[in-house]
Amino acid sequence: MSGLLVGAILRSPHPHARIVSIDISEAEALPGVHAVIHAGNVEQRPYGYNHDNVPLKGEKVRFIGDEVAAVAAVDEETARRALELITVQYEPLPTVFDPFESLDPSSPQIHDELENVEGNVAMRWDWDHGDVAAAEAEAAAIVEGMYSAPQAAPVPIETHIVIASFDPAEHLTVWSPIHMVFMYRKELADCLGLDWEHITVIQPPVGGSFGGKIDIDPHDFITVMLARKTRRPVKLVMSREEEFIGTRTRQPIHFKLRTGADADGNLLFRDAEIVSDNGAYNGWGSHAMLVAMQTITSMYRVPASRVRCAVVYTNKNYGGSVRGFGNPQATFAVEQQMEEIADALGLDPMDVRLRNANQPGDVTPQGMQITSCGLEECLEIVREQSGWDKRRGTMRERHRGLGAAAFVHVGGGARIYRSDGCGAMVKVDDSAQVTLITGASELGQGSETVLAMIVAEEIGVPLDAVHVINSNTDVKPWDVGVHASRTTFVAGNAAKLAATKVREQLLETAVEVLGAPVDELRIVDGVVEVSGDEEKRMPLGKLMRRRLLREQGSIVMATAFYDPPTQMQKDYYGNVSAAYGFGAHVAEVEVDPGTGMVRLLNLWTAHDVGRAINPMSAEGQIEGGAAMGIGLALSEELVIFDGQIAAPNLHDYGLPTAVDVPRIVVNLVETIDPRGPFGAKGLGEAGIIPPAAAIANAVADATGIRPRAYPMRPWKVKEWLDAGERSHVARQGAADA
């Protein structure tokens, strides 16, 4: 791009400090530097859920990595040198890194400027359903425990990269891998005082995301501010270290959970106290509690539940919307207690799961309407394939064990915005090539292929005749964005609706050309045929040319918009998704008692996918998600000392490689959801949810030690083994009386 400048960001070395002064004079004087910006010389407004963040910090920094200044220069070397020449004086402030300490009224206040925030609690999520106290009195067994999930990173192979450029008419074009391009456009405008109608967002092929690129980040605003200051296009590329330090992460969540059941294994209640470590600011991650709460109240049939959750500020980098969005953390606690309660009652954990399994037609306590559900079938499949009935509890002498975990997750969008809809446009040209222009975003999840398959199937053309366009906000229709495993379901329904209209137009023309009634016509493999008359058939391209050049002189094109029949939750109640996915995993592990090393030997999976539009892609999604879940379970963690990420690199972070991933058996269970396109449900996040819980349960079966946290790294497991830690089981209630 002609005149392209390189952007770079100066980040805070302190986890909490007041900015006393900033001197940019030497940096501005460096040859090759075109702009140096900081909070004192740019226009910016607060953004975020509590309006608690600004792109460039002017008064305080709240974590190591906070953005203080930025430069645009002719090359990266000059830009980095300019950062070194910026002088910032800080006044260090007291810090708090532990979310439980942050709840103490005596802890330093991280956002004392916010009037609507009490202490360091960014928000609370509280829920009550049924009479937990009465259920507790009837329980034959109650299990309780603390379960912790760490800070982890999405780790896309391609780091964040943004390019911004203004044309002479002040129209802004941004090239960004953001998921939610239309909301991103509006957020840029609101924060920087721009006209959002004069912003185009172009989405190039995205080198991975896993949720890490769903949210707008300070570097997005900063790149635009540099472009506005220089009147030149600016490109900002995050280094791998910056990717770990300066972007959104999976937030740590801590659960104090109690579960009670009667003597037959019927669940009676769950009672959860949750502390979510929000980090320094409120991003999408603060709303992971929406999903965590649904897992606690609605995974299996639970008559009574109580949830008390505090989302807490700390002086750490802040949480975003990473794959699974709170569900791996919640499932880690819930599914361990399913096996604990079964063991306490002397029952088989699979039997207890099946006894309490969700069913089609259920409405959960939070108002989730279950349209299709293959949970029972998923449990039975992994039970049989793993040899559960003969092997669970019998291999401890060999330090081996089996553990299971199931899950529920949204599979038909998630109503977190006024619209959860997506638009689609389908047109056919004179060569019978079909173009789908979709609002959906392709992040490497295979959605373009799936959407093309849906359009090809609905019209009746070969798959290679369908082309998908989705990269430019000036062209593509509106979509809320990729999140919540929604693209196949929501964008697929929109594409199917538009394709149906196109097929009807084609058949209208075929009625005139072939002289047959519409109910006798069909389109097969790009050819219009008349049932029972092999002579009357016409290739679609020829039919299109007749329509365009000889008959009507009109193009074949249709638009559609699909917004699922869901609702925004009020007081945490409402059907937030149009469909829900279910599934079950069984893990087999071997634990070395001398070192604490956990080796995953096998993972059996079964997922209710509604209908597998593209079976190979569905299997790949589940395998990829499971591999990420294995990483969470055994190795991935952003270790922080005094606010500093200890190892912000791929070598030390703990990302699993092919060597660490065992044989994964994938079973696709098709329940044909009545609302999904051809019966499909979303499954992009599902694979990551159960592995940590299943592996923890397998470790418990192999050793008798109940893992209370992940990742289950060798030195942690060795400490647990040496301490002889056992799961805490409290029995009380009617059975004891």
C-alpha cells in the first residue's frame, strides 16, 4: 500500500500506577517518525461495558501492558526506537492480583473513578430458582468443593494485525480480522468521534481467532488515530509477546460448588458461589457468567439452584470471549461433582447422568427451550466405546483411570444484542454460477463451505457452482458477528431462505420455457427437469440466458434476513438460543505417581450436532476443540508474577502439539433440529468444553485424588498425591435421618 507507515505501542511496565508526566519530544524529532500520540493529544472517549477503558491511558495504568503512547514511522526499527525515546514518569500504586483479595474493602480500588462500581466488583450475576434449603434437607448426599480455572490465551497462529487509512474525503477504511464488523464499525465511531456511516471494514482471510479477535481492542483505535494524525495508511502488527500481554484472555474463574441428590441419584439442587477474575477492564469476558450460570442451572435436570457471582477487577490483563466462553470452567466443576455425587451414593456416574439427562421439549429453570437433544445417545455411545462398565474403577493398580463429562452449549445463536440475525443475498448469473453474499465471517471454521453447501442443496446446483463473498461491510449484509457457535445455524438459515427464493424464480421461468407446471419441475445438479419426461430438460445456464436476454430481461437475485426466535434474558430468564448442543466425552489417562505426569491415552467423544452438513468439517471442529481442551486440562496457563506474565511465548506457554494429542474418536449424533438449516445446530465451541472435566475425573479414578484446578501439570499433581488430598463428601438429609 503506497505510503504505508508502521505503528507501534508503548505499554506500561507497572501493574498499577499514576501517570505523572509524558515527554514525546525526542521521539517526535527522530527522523522517519510521522506521529507520536498519547492521551493528551488525541480525541478519544471511554468504551467498554462500564465505560471503564480508553485506548490510550492518560491518568492511570491498571496492568502491565496498558497502552500509554503510540508512534507511526517509516519502518518497524524506527518505530521501536521512537518508543524508547518516550519518557514517562509513573507514581506506582498498590496492586491487587488475587480476586478474593480484591473483594476485601481494604484492597486498592482499581476504578475509583467509576461511580456505579462498588469496590472492585465490576458486576454481579445472582440467580435463585426453587427452594435450595428444602432440597438440601431431603438430600441423601451432598458434595462440595472449590474448583479453579486459570488465565489462558486463545493463541491464534496469526497475531492481531490492523491497517487503517483515510481517503481525501475523510472516509475511513480498516482492514481487520475482527469477528463483529458492523458493531466494530460503530464502536470505532463512538470512541473516536467519527461518522460510522463513513467507515468501511474489510475482513481479509483470518489466521485463526478462537474468540481472541471478537472484541475491539485499544490497538484498533490506536491504529485509526495514527492514520488520522499522519494522513497516511498505518499498519500495526502485534508481536507474539504483545499477543499474550496486550490482548484478551480466558479469564480465571473460581467455583465453590455444592450439589445434592436423593438416594436414587436424582439431582435436587446446585449451590454455587463464583468469583470471576475480570482483570483491569470490562470486556466481553465479563459476560462469560451468562454461560457458566446456564451450565450450573441447566446441565441435567436440576429442580433448585442458587448462583452468586462477583466479576472482580484485578491488576491483570483482562478477559475476553475465548472459545467456550465460561463453559469449560463451569463444566470442570459441575461434571466432577456428577461423579463425586455418584460415588458418594455408590452409583455408577453414567447411570446418574442418564437418570438426570435433559430431554427434547424440556424448558430449563432459566427458560432455555430444548428443541432437540441427543444427550442420552451421546452418553451411551462413549460408555460403550470406552468399555466404561468393565474398566472404570478397576485400573488403579496400573495408575490408569476413566473419567466422563457431558456438556450443554448454545447451538442456535445467543441473544446478547437486540438482533442476533444475519443477512444473505443470492444471485445467479448467465453461466449458472451462484454467488452468496453473506453477513457471516469466515475465521477458518469452515463456514464458507457449509453455507455454499446449503445454497447448493436448496437450489439444486453443484457445490463448485457456488461462490461465497463476505469480506466488506460496503457489500455484505448486516450480521451481529461470529460468536456462540451460531454461523451454521443463523447464517445458514438466512442463506437457505434466500436460496429458496432464487429457486422459486428459476422455476417460474422454467414453467414458461418448458411448458410444465411448477409442481412437476425440479432442479438437479444444475439442470431443470420435468418429472416423467426425460426429453424436457434444460441446463440452468441456458435457462438463465433465456430469462436475461429473451424473456423477462431480469436477473435472478433474492435477499433474506434470519433472526432466530429467541429473547434477551430478563433477570437471567429467557430462551437465549434457538437450539442447544449436547455431548459427552470419556477420557482414559495414566498417571505416573513418581512425577505426577498425566498422560492422556484415549478420548472418546459423541456430539449432538443436529445434522452434520459437512461431516468431515464437523469432525475436524470437534477434534480441534478437543485438542484445545486437552491443552487447557494439562498444560496451558498464563502464569503471572507481580502482574507480569512469566512466559509470553509459544515455547513456554504450554500449547499442546500433535505429540500431546492422543487418538480422538468422534461420533456425530444427528437429532435433526426443527429450527436449524436442514436440521443443523452449531458445534464450533463444543469440543473444548468437556475435556478438562473428563480428564480430571479420569485422574481421580486412577489415583483417588480429586483435581481441584487445571491445568493438571506434573508438579501440581505430585503435590496433590503427596498431600493425599481427597474429595470432600458431606452426607446428610433424609437418608441419614
